[in-house]
Amino acid sequence: MIIVDKALQRRHQEGNPVRIGLVGAGYMGRGITLQIQQSMVGMDVVAISNRTLPEAERAFHEAGIDDAEHVATQDELERAHAAGHRIFTDDPQLLCRAASIDAIVEVTGEVEAAAHVVMAAIAHRKHVVLVNAELDATVGPILKWYADRAGVVITNADGDEPGVTMNLYRFVKAIGYRPVMAGNVKGFLNHQRNPDTQRGFAEQHGQRAKMVTSFADGTKLAMEGAVLANGTGLRIGTRGMDGHRCAHVKEVLDLYSVDDLLGCARVDYLLGAEPGSGGFVVGYNDHPDKQKYMKYFKMGDGPLYLFYRPFHLTHLEAPLSVARAVLFSDATIAPVGGPIADVLTVAKRDLNPGDTLDGIGGFTCYGMIDNAKTTSSQNLLPMGLADGCRLVRDVAADQPITYADVELPENRLADRLHAEQQELFGLPQPTTFARPWRWRKTVRDHAGESVLA
């Protein structure tokens, strides 16, 4: 917030707000729209795209805007914006191509559809903020590679756990301490939860049952862990992470030795620990005089020190990532290079030939994190690509699903991007996945122009 708030105030005073196109008008998309329109200065949601038009219009209405126009073509969008009107549409490509939009905020939680949106946004040189750990965990490194070459920022969001933890991580590094562990606090985890078990809670809070299931069954936790690992370079200690149950987050300092964490700086999580939310980073510094200062300020004896924030407020904080990207070319959290971690697909029940996986938050499978080199070498199917895959042989409950176990749906952009990512960063290709394209052509083929031009 420091610096960003004053920069936004200047944009407000100049009458030149950051213009945002929002893709996805669900629970979180509506909350972000409400926050920007009611509480932020120097930025404006000028367009919303959603598959169902009434929900896009609802997002504006709940934010106090009742005169947004429905548009169906690029010309209609540009004319409406030139006249100072906000618009809603069911075609996200209009937002990606709009000259009147500075940044796209992708809030769907989908993978395939979001991949098309993000690639188009990058091709048209729009900054991209992802409130979509699912996409980022699956193909974030290759999307970052394309964004860099287009001269735009792609980032995950402030307020979501990876963003909260990355801000702490950068702070810990900035004060001269070595981050040796980073993660978040999870209140509940049961891999067998499904949309039926979570439907009541979802309806109570106006969310989708599949989204709530992804929180409960650990898939979202794994996706967020992969985003954090890819953004920091920290590894995964054990498949699925340790996930120690604690009464308070401070107990993490008693769970690991200095040698453990120096030998394997890692991403992990704590289960059931107070204060119950947010992110944490363990920093290392063994300088004897610095240890005296830290003891005086009640940070403990060292050389391991805990830094944590006890809350995360995605709908309130994600707009700050837009400002950081547009005004300062600063990503809240983005991959530092190739994949460090990936999220593999695990059978939620016994599966048989002919069964079709229903993806993230469904009845058939859940996600579990591991190091990307391991998942690639074992030919494991990424959870972000699981939706719609058809089983060709039996897989027992709680067993990983490999590429050899399934037939992929045809002609998906997300599959192509993931294969490009593997090739670009020197990871093994899926052994059963034919790849009849060259990786430098994806933007041209799928977004109409090349960011490499």
C-alpha cells in the first residue's frame, strides 16, 4: 500500500484512472468490483465479461452502477467507452482487444478458458492480474515467459495467500534474513470432500460447490503452494507437504531444525493453527549481534525467526496488484523461471476405464503438490489439465493418475501451453502426448498475433 496509494491518488486527481477489464463475475469478481468502485481511487472497472450476462450486470449493480451497457462487438465496446459508459459482455476477447483497457483481472478459477483470455491479453499487451491459482500453478511459467516478451506484467494477486506470503518473503529478504520456509495456514483438509458434501456451505455463502470443494479437499492449497514455490524458488519437502497440525503458527519454529531448513528451504502449510489465516515466512540469520536485537524485540532466540500476517483479504487487496503492475511494473508474485512445483492428479475414489475426470473440486480426483522434476519424470497428469480426461485403465483411490492412464480432450490450449512449458524449461514431455506444433507459434495461432513480433 505504501507508494501505491499516493500514485493512485495522483491518477485520480489527473482524471486518468487505471482502467480495468474484469473476467469472471462470480463471488470474488463481484467483491473486487465492489471494492474498486466503492472504496478505491485512481482506478475504475470499465468492463466486465462473464459467461452469463445477468451475473456481469449484477456485479456492476452491487457496486452501485446501474447504467452499464451490454455490448456484443468491438466497435460497440469502443463507442461505449468513448462516451464514458461501462460495459458488460459474454465475450472476454473484447476486453483483451480493447484500447480503452489497461489491465485484465482474471477471476474465473478455470484453466482452459482462462488460458485463452490470458494469452489474448498478453498478445494485445495488457497487464494481467490472476485471481486464479489454478491457471498459474499449471502454466504460470510459460505465461510469464510470454508476458516478459510482450513487455507486460502478469502476476497473482495481493490478498490471496501466495501474494500475502510473497510480500512477507520480500520483506524478510529486504531486511537481510534468509527465507527458509514459507506457506499458509489451513483450517480443514479432507481429500474425500465433494460437491455434495460442500453444497450447503457453498449456497450459504453464494459460492459454487466445486470451488468450495477445492478448498476442502486440498486442491486449492496445493495450487497455492505451487504458485508460491514457483514465485520464490523454494522446493517441496515431501509430496503433499508436511502440513503439521499446530495450536498456533509460532509452533512452526519447534517443528524443524536449522539443519532441516538450511538443507531444504521449502514451501509448506500448517493445519488448524491460530490465528487461522494468512501467510508466514521463517527467516534465518545467525549473526550474534543481530540475534541480540531480535531477542530484545521479542522475536525469540534465533537463528530461526517467524514472520506472519494473520489475515488475507483477496477482494480488498487484489486491486493493489493492478496498481503495482500498471503503475510500477511490479508483480506481486510471478514465476522466477521454470516450474519448481506442480500439482498432480490423485484419484478420489476407485476409477475404471471409461470414467471421465471432472477436474478441480469434483467427485473423481483431487490435487497434491510435489516438485515439478518429480511429477514430470513420473509422467503424472497435472491437476489443472485433469478436467475431461477419460480413463483408459483402472486407478485405485488415492493413487496418482498418469498421462498413460487417460485420453486427453482434443485441441486444448492449456495442454499445448503445458507442453511448451516443459520443452522451454527442459522438463520431460508426457510420454503419451503427441505434440504436432512448435512452441513459438502458440500466441499467433490462438490470439491472432505474436508477442514476439
